[in-house]
Amino acid sequence: MTAVIAILVVLVGILVSIALHEVGHMVPAKKFGVRVSHYFVGFGPTLWSRTKGETEYGVKAIPLGGYVRLVGMYPPAPAGKKQSDGFFGRMVQDAREMSAEEILPGQEPRAFYNLSVPKKVIVMFGGPFMNLVIAFVLMTIVLVGIGLPQATTTVGLVPQCVTPATAPADYECTADDPLTPAAEAGLEPGDTIVSFDGEPVTSWDSLVGKITGAAGETVPVVVERDGERTTLEITPAQVERPVVGDDGQYVRDDAGELVLRPTGYVGVAPTQERVSEPLSAVPEAIWQQVSGTAAIIVSLPARLVDIGQAAFGDEARDPSSPVGPVGVTIVAADLLDAGEGDLVGQVATMLSLLASLNIALFAFNLIPLPPLDGGHIAGALYEGAKRQVAKVRGLPRPAHADVARLVPLGLAMWVVLLGMGLLLIYADIVNPVRLT
């Protein structure tokens, strides 16, 4: 059941994100007068379509993308320029001819290539920008509306024994294991810790710091239980525990062993409550995800090699490995399983996942290579740069940038993207990234 829910949430989330991405292109294009002949979500055979005005809207069978057809994407060939007769030259010429055929008689000024450079950039940036807006809305709901779980000073769990440093999560206490100081002192779930060793406890982090420095010392602890305050005597034990790095992961030495350090230990786990973050926390969270996604994109070639080795060899799959649609569904199912019983937490988790997907769509589409939006933006900026240079030098205004010449590169990129997608799907099936 969890897997079914995850599949539905991810599928609907991807479809809505793609649909709104294309709306981000279509709306400014129509606003600037460009004729938009098609708006489709998906690829392959058409499942449904309807024509309204001059645009055909529809849904296709394969929900892995979408497109809007902006009439007149490629300008005519530059006057007086000899055209190549080779394979790629014919491909470029065919693209120009198909673009010209879509322009209705008398509507040449409505062709996309006749837009000013700023308007071209706005139209092509509109899609990724829409994904960024979606991510911002979702993260606002998660951070401000739902809030993030934070540890409170109320005890949620009192383990019965002091476990070894490397004990698994499902470790069962034995008769030889000593009682935890909390259990020995009579601390109970539901107790709210008011003060520790005479100092008020204002947060869970402050309590942890006080416990760490009190190993081996018997200290008074005031707790509030059933509306009344009770003083307990607790002697924190000194134990060795794994060191946690700034990234939240356990630190390991060169041999791969956990790095341990002595610390004070009482044996309590806090309850969690959701606390709303200020609106100012949203841009910071978005920026962290954008910068992290950009770093992944930069290292993508090396990561694809690792994914291939994991898919076709015995290499372990890196938990931070990029994933495809199948992998996203598996991750979503794992996240739902991990948050079982907490509906609010599951909703927040799925919204965060969909926000991350939209951040990925935003960043990936800005790669300055065709057929991605960033490739079209780069072509428009190149055209603008040529015109500015000509203006400064007092030369005649140059013709439109011959972006049709990038069609072979765009086709090559499609092949690369298709291969990458198939590799990710296969790797996600045979060796998926698992969170549980």
C-alpha cells in the first residue's frame, strides 16, 4: 500500500510540475504575441487533446516530459551564406524549413525568432522559473505551515540498559547490561526536565551539553510530572559514542571504523514537536538545494560511471547517487515507511520530495546546451551580445543568431539524455538507493 501511495504521489507530482513548467513557457510567449500551436504533457501517442483558439492542448501516453510548440523557433538562413550539403547541413536546413512552414501567411512578426532578446530569455526562463516557484510554495508549506520537528525537554523514551557504542538499533538488553542512569533514577516518559544540576534547561541541546560535562557526577535533576515538580538524583555514566560530523553522518577513520569519543550518558530520548520556521528560512533552504543540485550536475559524468558500475557490477550504490523516476518512487516509499503513523510527517516528507524534484528540474533545465531551456537562453544571449558589439563598433545591426545550426548538437544531447535516463531506470531497478 505504501508503494502504491508513493507511486501515485510521485507520478501526479511529476505530471503537475511538468504541466506548470510548460505553462511557464506558454503564458509569456502568448503575452508577447508568439503563436503557440501545441501544449502537451507527456510524449508518444496522444491520449486526449482539445483545440482552443489557436492552441491544441493534450495529454500523451508517456508521462516523462512535455512540450509547447512555439511557432518560428529558427530564423531563415543568413542571406548569402552557403549551406552545407552534408548530413548535418541537411538536418539544419530541414529544421529551418519546418520552422518556416509553421508560420501562417502574414504572421511572420509573430515568429519566436522575431522577439527581442529580453523577451526570448523571459519565455525560455519561464519554465524553470515556474519549477522554482513550485518549490518555493511547497517549502513554505513545509517550513512555515507544517514546521520542522524539534526535540523538546519532555522525555519520550527511557532505555532500560546502557548499550554498546556499535550496537544495532534493534539491540535487546541482556542481564549483563547495566541500567541506564535515567532508569535507575526513576525518570519516566512524559517527564519534562526543568533543571539539571541547578541550572534551568531551556532546550534539548542545552541539556545534552550539561549531561556531557557531568559524567561520573551525581547531580540533582528537577522534572515536572503530572503537574508537580520532583527532584531526582542522577549520575551520568561515561560511555564511548560515535562522533557525528557537520554533515550529520558518523565520522570514520582511514580503516572505515567509527570514530568514538567519551561522553556523558543518561539514557533518555526526547519527544518531538513541530515548530514553524520564519518565512526568511525558505529562501535559505531553496538556495541550499539549488547549490547542492548544481554540484551534483557538475559531477554528473563521474557519478554516471559509478552508477554504471553499481548497475552492472558489484559496486555498492552511493546513497547520494542521482536517481530516475523509478528511484524517486522507491525513495518516496522508504520515506513513507520511515514515517509510518505520523500523517503530518508523511505529508511534509512528500511535499519536501516534490520540492526537491522541482529544484532538480529548475537547475537541470538551465544547463546551457540545446535542447534544454538553458541552450535557448544561451542562444538568445549570444544574439544580444552580437548586437551590442555591433552597436558599439558602429556596425549595421546583425541578423538573428543562426540557432538552427545547434540542431545536431541538440539531437546528440537527446541521445545522451535518453541513455542517461535508461541507465538510471535500470540501476534503480537492479540496485536502488534505499533509505531503510
